[in-house]
Amino acid sequence: MLTRDEADGAAEVMLAAYCRACGCATPEDVRKACELMISKSARAIEKYNDTGTAVEVLQRTARHVARVQPAEVANVH
């Protein structure tokens, strides 16, 4: 497994490439594409762990997003 910093960098690169591959042209397009990715990620966590773990990860992520300012988030365009 990559280190946390390496995984963070890889995630940013992959999300940017995914949004470009989806043809995202507007913030709404990015939201829709990322929402699908979040859903697919949660289902993968559920498949290989369990529902409770997937829900816990989603809740922890929601709390993190509520604390972090948008300027700190990578630009995916």
C-alpha cells in the first residue's frame, strides 16, 4: 500500500483524469462525476468489508468535507 501522501497524490491525478474522461465542463458536471465515484467507492468498501464500514467511511468523509475550506481542494479542471 502507498503511503498516505502518495495515495493522496495518486487520487488527485486519477480524479482529474476521470473528470476529463467524463467530459466535465462545468462545476455541475464535476459534481455528478464525483458523486458517481463516491457511490462506486462506497460500494467497493461495502463489498470487501461490510455496510457498516462503508457508512462509517462516508460519514467520516462528510465530517471532513464540512471542516475543510474549498480552496484547499485540488482543481480537477
